[in-house]
Amino acid sequence: MYSIWHEKCPICHEGNAFLTPAKYDIKNFHKMAIRCSHCNHKFEIEGGFWQGAMYVSYGLTVAISITTFITTYLIYPETDAWYHILLISIVSLLFAPLNYRWSRMIWMNMFSSFKAQKMN
């Protein structure tokens, strides 16, 4: 969970996975390092590796949409369906950069595990 939340290398928890920490920098939020700057772990294990992150992204989007709907319905139970659709669309767009990063970090952590470095 640490490496996902802090966007760090899943192996050493030291190197940054993304080149910029700014999640809403439209031009650079998606740019990833090729290797960890600390342990030299290659983030993209094989060609097409990140395609699996799309499934994680879909799951996150569904969870965000359901949470938005339930929250809105509990606060305003008399609203029309178009209001729910509009609000879910806006919230999904606002979460898109976070969703992109979280899905890649979750996917990467499914195939890599933390290895504690021994102190000298």
C-alpha cells in the first residue's frame, strides 16, 4: 500500500515511479520513469504490460461512480437520473489523473513485491 499511495517503486519504496509529483499537471501527469532511480527495477516488465492496468482503471471508475451515486442519492433522494449521470461524469473526469496513476501503481504492485534492503 505504501508504494501505491506514495507512487514509489514497489521493490525498494525509494525511487519515484512518475517523473512529476503533480497529479494534475495536464502535460506531464502520465509520464513514468523507465527504471527506478534507486534500485534500477524496470517498471514496464514486458511490452504491453500496462494494458492490464486498464482493467484496474475500469474497476476504480466503477467504484468511484457507485460511490458518487450512492452519496448523491442519500443526500438528495428526489433527484432526476440526468443529474446523477452528469455528476458521475464530472467526478469521473476529476478523478481521471488519479485513476490513471493508481491503476498503474496497483497493476505494477501485483507483479512486484517489496524487498527490504539491509543496512550496512
